[in-house]
Amino acid sequence: MPSEYLPILIFIIIATAFGLGALLLGMIFRPKKPYSEKLMPYESGITPVGEPRYRFSVRFYLVAMIFLVFDVEAIFIYPWAIVFDDIGTYGFIGMVIFIIIILIGYIFDWKKESFQWD
């Protein structure tokens, strides 16, 4: 075993021991008084209503994916804005093309009324 990896192995052993030790101490010392309200599922601070296996509309997932697309767009635009002075015209044209592609997708979703929650 190479000696360079020994500190990493020691760190992994200590981290695992700390995690398992914290769980074990919690199991030993925490109060154990279960009752019906405590064992009930927690749903955003309110009492759960309806069947837990409720099927969501496909629109919910479409809006979630649209959010992810625009979130990724923001992730790409931020570093571009930081180095804007250094990348020149080529970088500017590349980002304009990227924004146009995202804008076309946004307009497509708008026309398909994906943003409506009817």
C-alpha cells in the first residue's frame, strides 16, 4: 500500500467512526416515546390530506424540466459574464447563439401553454 494514501485511509476511518458513533449515541440517549401523531407522516407542517400515492399531472414535470433548463442557462451565463472582457467577439457570438437557442425553446413552451396550471 503506497504511503501517500495512508492519510486518506485514516481520514476515511475517522469519518466513518464519527458518523457511526453519532448514530449509535443518538440511538442510546434519545427519548423513545412514540405516539400516533409522532408516527404520522410529516408534510410541510400540515396534516397530510388524501392518498399518499397521488399522481401528479405531466405539466408539473414539464415545468420542473423547464426550470432546470433555465437554471442551467444561468449557470452558463454567469462565468461568461465574468470573463466577458477577455473572450472577445467570438465568445460574445457564441453566447448570443446559446441565448437564441434557449429563447426559441422558451417561445415554443409559451406557445404550447406549458406555463399554464389549469
